[in-house]
Amino acid sequence: MIKITNESFDLETEFKRISSDTNGAYSFFLGTVRSDLSSSNRKIQGIYLECYEELALSQLSRIRERALKKWKLNECLIIHRIGKIDLGEKIVLVITSASHRSSTIQACEFVIDNLKIDVAFWKFHLLNNEKEEMVFQKKSDNEKMLKWKDIIN
């Protein structure tokens, strides 16, 4: 399941969507809005996320399918919010399920690493409640993403 939404989501509800007695393990990644900018001492009021939805859905689908196949997952759920998101609120949820934990852990990490680099989302920090600062990809995220090229191919 893949969803891009302006609305918040409930962890328990989303977990129930993919819960099954065929799963022996689940891994979760939940990203939330934090107040501090790691590159400075400034505080933000929230974030604003935009996306090219048709392209982002296609890219997320490709990432999901690769994870399902490579790690023989039973399910992979990806939810990503767009629009204005306040401090402490949920941004992204990835849940992977399979028979064994190692598959779910690796696949969950693969999905979030790829999502951060290869999906048409644009993130802005809200300073004084205005979209004032675009957030660019970090070198470390790009480097982490590159490690998957050898593993997935």
C-alpha cells in the first residue's frame, strides 16, 4: 500500500491494514518534524512538503516493488504526508512485514533511504510560518543511498 496525503495517520490503523498471521516480524520507520536544524542553532515552526504526486506515486511504487522482491516481504506500506506539518507531527511511515526480522529491518531501511533521495518531494522549513528555506539532500543521505545499488542489483 502506498499513500500520499494531506492528513495525519494513525499508527494502529495502518498496522492493522497489513497485519497477518503469516507475518513473523514487522519493522516500522516513523519520521516526525523536529524543531532544531542540525546545521545551525535556529528553530523551525514546522515544515511544508510539496510533491509531483503522479511521479512520486510511481517512484514509491518502484521502490516498494524492489523491496518486496529482494527481501521476500509479505507487505510494504508507505505513507507520506504533504502540505504544512507542525512540530512533532508525523511525516512518513514505512512498515515492512515478512516471516523473519532481518528481512523487514533491511527492507525498511532500504525504503526510507531511497524515498529520501529518489522521490519527487520538496521540503521547506517554516520560519516565521512562511516557506522560507528549501531543504536540500544531504551528502550523507546520497552516500547511504549509493550503498543500496550494490545490494539490490
